[in-house]
Amino acid sequence: MTGGSLLQAIRGPVLLVTLGLLMAADQLDRMSFSRTWPVLLILFGLFKLAEHLGPRDAGPPDLNQQNNQYNNPGAGNQ
């Protein structure tokens, strides 16, 4: 699993746990949810930034280049 896909995999659970903690703090009269909900937006933004800055997947190979080598055997040696 690459860094980007790992971040995508844990983003949802981390946001849900954070939401639960913020709501529990609201129920215990520790902090008002109306004042702490921006934490969720900040976390979401941090995850998106980390995904953008993290390593990229190589993706599928270029099939056109492979097909050209098979159709024109001398083309790959130029």
C-alpha cells in the first residue's frame, strides 16, 4: 500500500473518530460542538494536502508504446 492510498484508507475512520470525540466532549459539557467543528475541516484539509504532496502511484504502463514495439520491431532500438 502506497502512502497516498494509506492516507485515503485512514481518512474516513480518523474523521469519524474525531467527530465522535468532539460530540462526546459536547455531551460532557467540556467543549461546545458549535465551536469545535472546524477541527473536522482542518483534518480533512490536512489529509488532502498530505495525499497531494505524498508519493504518486506509477499507474498502468503505456500500452501504446508496447504495441508499437510489437508492430514495428525496429522502432524500439532507435
